[in-house]
Amino acid sequence: MAHRKQTETSNNRAPIPTLERMATYLRLLSDLEAAKVHTISSADIEEQTGINAAQFRKDLSYFGEFGKPGVGYKVSDLHQRIARILKIHREQPMLLVGAGNLGSALVGYPGLREHKFTIAAVFDNNYAKIGRMLWDHEILDVNRLKEVNERIRARIGIIAVPASAAQEVADRLVDAGVAAILNFAPTILRVPPHVVVRNVSFLQELAVLSYHLEHEEDRPVISSAHQIDGV
């Protein structure tokens, strides 16, 4: 089977940055719906997310027509349509491989279920962990991954293992029918063309933050006395 390195592009016609922004809109709409807000404009979206109103309208245009000119968007309708676009209007079962500290935090995170993502099974290769409970899940032997997923039929897998084990785990997930992988391991995975991989790198994000801090330190500091003199 041919493999490829994962890329940050979408197999659909909507680009990845658009999908990322759609998730941002969805989060905002969830909050607005909970606050009983009924309508919203593109200008409101810009004010509350920092995403340009024209960009918001362009993002929506990939998926059809939304709202009415001069009226805006019904919050509940827009919320439901974006949820359907992102396929999170229904339960999405997921497989988690890695029952360490990160895996435990993911299983216990309530925000997943709030958006219909459910960790349906947890796997590990550590015999000291297999058979133990992780929150409300029994930790299963990773060798049973394909067998268990024949029943669950999950299409999403989460990798929370060391980099040295990540490729083998990815191969097992793909063999079990998983077509989308969220990878927390600091390594590049090789997967078949039909499989989508999203990498979550804490180190990468911290490095970017560190870079910005360094440039902040390079800026000249204006003392409070100097500011007063200039008033």
C-alpha cells in the first residue's frame, strides 16, 4: 500500500485554515446560543473572534448560502449547519492509544463530550496498565485494537504515545479502519493517502511563544517618567 507523509491540506475543497476558523465560529455560536442570543452579523463575528467579516463570509461560501443581507444570521441555524459541515452534529466515537498522563487528561476532559466527541476505547501496551480502569474505561491491550473497533467502528484515533511507538500505533489504527488521526507524538507519521493526520505539538507552540517573547524584549522600553513628560 502506498504511503505518504501527512500534510496540512484538506482532501475536500475547503482549505484547512477555513476548517479551523469554522471550528472557532462553532465555539462562539455555542456560547451565543447558551446566552439566548438569536441573531448575529458578520461584523459581530469579527468583533468577537478577531476574524475579518469578509473572511467569515468567504469561509461560509465554501459550503453554500447562509443568512440574509441586512438581517444577519440566525444563531441556532448557523450553529446547526456548521456542526453538520464539521460532522459533529452526531456522536463521533474515537480510539485513544496511550494511557499515560496525557491520555488520562484527554479521557477526563469534559469538552470532548460537549461537542459529541467520545473516547470509546483506551489502549496501551504496558501490561502493568492493561486491565486497570482509566476514569470509566478499562485499559485494553493494543493488540486488540482491530478486534474492538470491529464493534465500535470508530473513524478517529488519538495517538498519545512516545515518538518511538507512534508509527506502529498509526499503522494499527489504519489497519483497524481509522481514517483520521490526532497525533500528539513529536514525530512525522507516514500514512496512506486516504488518512488525514493532524499534529498537536506543545513544543512547537511554546517555541513560537518564546520567539514572540524574545522580540518583545528587543523593543525599546519607555519609562513611565518619559511617558509623563510626553503628555
